[in-house]
Amino acid sequence: MKFFNLTAKTNTGFTLIETLVSLALFSVVLVIAGGTVVSVIDVNKRNQAISSVVNNLNYSIDSMIRDVKTGYLYKCDYTGTMTIADLKKSDFEGSANCGNLTLMSTISGQDVVVTYEFVPTSVDGAVNGYIEKTVYDIGGNPVGKYSITDKNNVQIDSADFNVKNASALDCDDTVMTCEYGQPSVFVIIKGKAGNQQIEISKFYVQTFISQRLINITDFKD
């Protein structure tokens, strides 16, 4: 005789506790994943912002370099009248490591007196220090003045100019001691790019600019 054990088949589901635990775990994973995505997006935005600031800074410095490279009659801390005639008559070259560079710019197609000056934060109460460009008219009056660097996102801590052989091309050795050589300017710029909203990156720029004139003439005329 055979005996069979009969068992009742029950279709039981998840208990309430199991469901709550599953939902809790899923919520934790979802929050972590969402936070990671948000962090990645935020980092990407910050990187793009600082990259834009640095690119703009590079463009500004390159523009100044082109202006100096194609100019002539470099003067360091020049305090005379900002006219073409007076600048050509002056044999003043200036001291080393000055914060103000005056030159005859030719980049616009005509001779124009311009200055590049480091303006520290304490001078005008600006948020950051900056490099200011000033353009003068034929009478020596400023007709344009603006910052070549972004005051909001770039802090210029220092900007030094070193002028060498500025009068070498038209020096009269019968009346003065001439230093012959390629006219040049050595520039050192220190600062920080960024602000409280984006990552701050320090920078240190050194560049040597040698004069590259298309036509060399007698600038004393």
C-alpha cells in the first residue's frame, strides 16, 4: 500500500517589510546615482567656465604682444607728453620692471601712442587688478581707455615690463652712448583666473617680445 503526503500549495507574495526594504535600497541607489550625475555636470560646467576665462586671458595677452611686436619707441614709466612728436624726441627708456609701458603702435595702420599699465586693486576699488590700455590722439589726449583683462574673472597680481635697446634703430652716437641690439620688451605677468563660483587657477606668464617692423625708417624725422 502506498501513502502520499499531500501539501497545500500557497502563492505567497512579498511581505510588507520586504517591500519597504526594497524601496529603501532602490531610493538610496537612485539618490547616489542622481548625485553623481549632478556632480559630473557641475564639474563639467566649472571646467568649461575656467577654460573660457583662460582662453580669453590668452587672447588678451596675445593681442598686447602683437601690438608691442609691431610697435616701436618703447618707454618704461614714461611721464612726458603723450604726443607722437614728443615721444620721438625723448631718449628716455625707463627703469627695469616698470608697471607702465608706452609705445608707438602701428597695428591699426597708422602711428598711435598707446600705453599698457598695470592697475592694482587698490587704485580704483575694482574687484580685481587688471592691465589697462590707453590710446591717445594727435594732441596727446586719451581717446580710449579700457581693461584688456576680465576684471570679474581674472586677478592680475603684478605686471612688469623690461625695455631693452629701445632707441637702437635711430640712436645718434655723436650725442649719446648707444646700445645697439634688437629693441625688445620682456614681460612678466602673475595672477589668478577664476572666482568664487568657478575654480581658481594661478598663472605665471613670461614672454620676450622682439620688435618686428615691416619697414624700418628714421623715426626721428
